[in-house]
Amino acid sequence: MGMQPLGDVIVNGQARASADVGIRVDDIGLLRGYGCFEAVRSYAGVAFRLGEHLDRLERSAAALRLPLPPRQELEKWAMDRAAVGDAVVRIVVTGGTDIDDLGKDATTLVFAHAATEPPDSLRLLEVVAPWHPAGHPTELAGVKALSYAPNTAAVLKARAEGFDDALLLDPDTMVLELPMSSIGWVVDGAVETPSVELGILRSVTRNAMMDVAAGLRIPVATGMFANARLHAADEAFVMSTTKEIVPVVAVGIREFDPGPVTAALADGFRALVTRETGAG
């Protein structure tokens, strides 16, 4: 999926043509992947749950000990870029040029790119992820950091083997998350999803799914689940800003049929977006 900016890029508060945007070669965001980011979905020019995304950005920056521009400025820049229409707005904050003075000469980028139509379904390959916190205390558990190389490698491995994406497991085959999405499944009409206590990302879409499920009186349980629990489920689905809620039709050799609970959650999510953004 390409990320060609739609219109200008806001760089440290200044609008610039994308061709004129650059990052200093000595920025540790470039050299070491040290920085944080957010991706916010815009529907008909309105950012969906921008406040939650900025809350998460603040948590990520705090864990990285990075200063941020004032929140009201970030909000203004994101809303400006969201106004382009149906898009994904990305907020990127680099680490700056001095590891002993984090944030010095840092760059904050805010830009929008076209949103793509979510896939009809996904096939997932299980990949053991020894780099994931998986419930162990780490400084960067749940942080949306720029250093995505292990996650990207897992996606590429899955695609090379004929799947759409990877499902990350710990070495004991406990279910964690996808490299850029959350996972959920349905057992006897109830939803189960891994707990954020495992160090998975606090997904805005996952939170929205829980709101939808509450309205539909669908029980939701969070916890630590073995992969065998997922394989025994009736339905499975993925949640993310760019994918929304999408049924899973395979996890490794286990195949699933898209089911009624997933469909109800997906429809309910779109209705929630319409209520909160006014998008038709």
C-alpha cells in the first residue's frame, strides 16, 4: 500500500510540498528507528477518535522520553490534513539528532494519504515473535515506535508463504496480535481478544469494537489465550485503523467461515463511525 501524500505535508507546523520534505541524516529516527507515530482514519474529512490517537501518541512519546509539540497544535495539524476527505492521517515524531538530548532538532510530520478499501477477508500465518513483550515488563511495551523492522519481516514471511498477514505468537504459542492489527475471535457467541497486559498495542479500533459489542449485548473477554483456543473458535477477525473489522478465513491450516458475530461487529463499527463523524 502506497503512502503518497495528498496535498501538503505539515513539517514542524509549516505546510510544505512533499517533494520539499526531508529528514536530517543524523536524526536517530532515521538511523535507529527511534521515534513514535500514529495513523488516524479520516472519514469524509473528519478524523475518527483523534483524541484517543493523541492520548496513545503521548503515552508512546513518554515511554521514549521524547518531547512532543503542544497537543492543541498536533490536533490542529491532524484536523487540517484530515480535511482532505477519506484518508489516513499519519503523525510522525522523530527522535532528533542527539541521543543525550532527545528531541533536539526533531521533526514532526503530519500528512494524509489515500485510504484503501479494506480486504474482504484475511489469511494469517502464525509466526513466533521473540521480540514481543508478551506480558514481560519492558520499557516499550505497547509503544507505537518507528522501529517496525521485526514486524515488517513477519508480514513479508507470511506473504512469501501465500498468506496475507502474520499472527504473532510468543514462544509458548500464546496469541498476541498482528504486526499492525489486533485479533479477536468468537466462541459460542462471545468475543475473546488478547489482553493489553500482554504489551499489545492499545488499539483504537479494538476499543471501538468493544463499544459496539456492548451495544449489541455481545460479551467480550480479554485474557491470555493459547493458539489452540483460537483454532477452536467459531469465527475470527482482525481490527485496525486501516482495515476496520475484517473476517479471518484461515489461521495456518485452520480455516474459518465468516460468521454472523463478525458481520454484526463490522456493521456496527461502520454505524459508529457514521454517528461520530457524520460520514455517510
